[in-house]
Amino acid sequence: MKIEETILKNGAKIIGVKMPGVKSIVINFGFRTGSRNEEAQYAGISHFLEHMMFKGSQKRPTTMDISKQADSIGALYNAFTGKEYTCYYIKTNFDHFDIALDIVGDMVTRPLLKEPEIRKECGTVIEEIKMYNDNPMLNIHGKMEETLYGTNTANGRDIAGKQKTVKAINSKIMKNYFNNTYNGSNCTLVIAGNLPEDYQLKAQKYLNRFPKGKISIWERPTKTNKGVRVLKKETDQAHFGLCFPAYPLTDRRRYAAEVLAIALGGYMSSRLFTEIREKRGWAYRIWASNNTNSDNGYIGIYGGIKKEKMLEATKLIQEEVIKFGLEYTQEEIDRAKNFLSGFSTIHFDDPEEKAKFLILTDLLTGRPETPEEYVRKIKKVTSTELKEVAQETFTGKNLSLTIIGPYKNNEKFAKILNQ
């Protein structure tokens, strides 16, 4: 695999990943803007704008014009929005590179953002918000971040916003947001797969449409919250999210946090999966992961628990995490490192996943990290680093717990966590 990097005069970056052994190609336009960029009264505008990009561009003025042409070449195309980024990608046979680039390139540089379409799509976005609110398994991730960072902070607000804030967005507001954030300084384009020789020249045609602009910056969270929040909902299963503040994407300690999270709850032989699901049958799904932003991060543990066992499970999970922080085994660590190495090899064989990994690390840190670099750094994590990170992270004093389920208050859960 060969990586080429070019920076244009307006600050836009092109990253080419040559994978000549594959027949597909993925084109991913990424922008350093997401829900942390938003004014509270227009929360959700980044995600709403992502939807609107598919509603017509200058060259293809309707949704059908875009989808018909993409479908005619057998392309896979979509977009995703986060707290600090928004990305648009299309994946197709390498023979269709030119038309695929033109479809997504015109979308992200010349969207129409017409008021009638915005009003129509507003309904779709609101239904998406309702879908997440009705499904605790989907909703728990956003709610646990609300608890950790605060519901009224940019870092804690839901990416999709609320019905009230989405309804407040009109064409003028959205065009202003687009013009202020979609610029060369905020843009990285990753093209991965079987690349044509002139891919950079062709890509510049679209990127040069952006003004240089200013790179997005946001206020760093000054603190994280601890404690318990119970969201009462009549469900057949309780869902929980436990957060331990950890490290940002730019901190070298995040590789140790990654190993620890995987060993704790990242696969079927992990501690929590074994204790909660295999030994007791209290859950179908329980998981742990290391979650990173550009300037903050946390290790999250989440899952769905038999509702009459939620109190016991809370106590057991807290005990197991703290115990793990003090006495994990070398075998557990070796298994976690080998898992991450093997999984990465399989996962990043796909040009789409390789492009996504590169574009997000570049947008959030200013430098693309390759999957190969990531694996090397995981393998180099030392016992000393693991011990320091485990003892600093899994203290039991800084955690926050969010529960969605049929409970009246948080007193019993808070009592357990305060022990």
C-alpha cells in the first residue's frame, strides 16, 4: 500500500491510497465540522446539512438525479456526522471513478439547499430522532455522553439535535453554516483503492471551488460529570452506559486505553462478557470501547441487562472494572493486542474502511494515521503504560452511569457507586 498526500493552496488536502490489488475505489470527502460547531438554538444543523447534500446539486438538481446516476454504476454511497466531522463517500468499480467523483464532488461543493426541500427533509430528520429515542439500544450512547459532558454543552448535545432546534433551521441559516464551515482549511479528501494516475488532478477541480476559510476550533470541555442519571422508560430490558474519562486522539496513552477496553469488554472472551453473559445469563449484549475526540475521550461500557438484575449488574460491573484495573493478567493483554492486530488486518483490507480511518485521524489531528501505524503502536504498548492508564482511569471515583429503564429514581444505583 502506498499513500500520497497533497495540500492545495486553499488548504484542502488530498490523500491517495494506492491498493492495486483491488477492483473497487472509494472517494471520501471529509469536513472538520460537526455538532460541536453548532449554536445551541440550531443544534443538529451539521447532521441536517448532511441529509440535504443528497437533495440536489447544481449539476443534478434533484434527489432522483443523484440516486439514479449513482445506482446506474452500482455504487454504494452514504454519509455520516459526528461531534467533530462530517463525511460523504461513494464506493464503486474503479472503471467508474470519473462519474463517481463528479457525483459526490458536485454534491459537497455546490448543494442547492432549497427551502421547500429543507422543510420536507425536516420531517425525515425528526422521524430519525424519534427512532433513536424509541430504541434504548441506539439511544444509550448519546445519553451517556449527555451525562458525562452535560446536556447543555456542545460536547454533550445529541448529534441529531432536538425537534425544536431542527425545525428552527431554514435555507438561509443552513447556507450560512455551509459557507462558514465547508472550506479548504476544513476539508480532507481520501481516495483509496485502484487509483487512476491522474486522480489528484481530477480531484482538484472540485476542491478548488472552496475558499481557504478558517479551520474549525471548539471549546475544550473543562470538566466531566460523575454520578448517576436514570431515564425512566417502560422497557422489557434495562440499558446502561458507564463512562470513565480517558484520553483524546492526540494522546499517546490512548493506545493503552484501547488495549484495556478490548480486554475488559471488546470480544466474547473478555472479562465483562464472561461474567455478565456467560456465567450469569443477564445480558445478550455487553461491550466496552475506547472513544476518542480531538481533545477528550472516555472508555465506555454499555449493554442491555435483564431489568430485575440491573442493580446487581451495576455492582458487579463496577467491582469487575476496578478489580481489572488492579490485576489484569499478561495473557489478557496479549490476547487483546493480538485481537486488535488481527481484526485490523481484516477490517482494513476494505478500501472504504481504510479511507474512513485515514480521513478521521487527519481531520481531528491534522495528520493521517495509517492502520499499519496504529497496529505498530498497539503492539508497542508497555506494561508500565498499561498499569498507569488502568490505575488512572478505573478508579471508581470519576465514573458516570446512565440507565434507561423502568426505574423511578437513581438513589439505589447511586448508593452502589458511592460505596
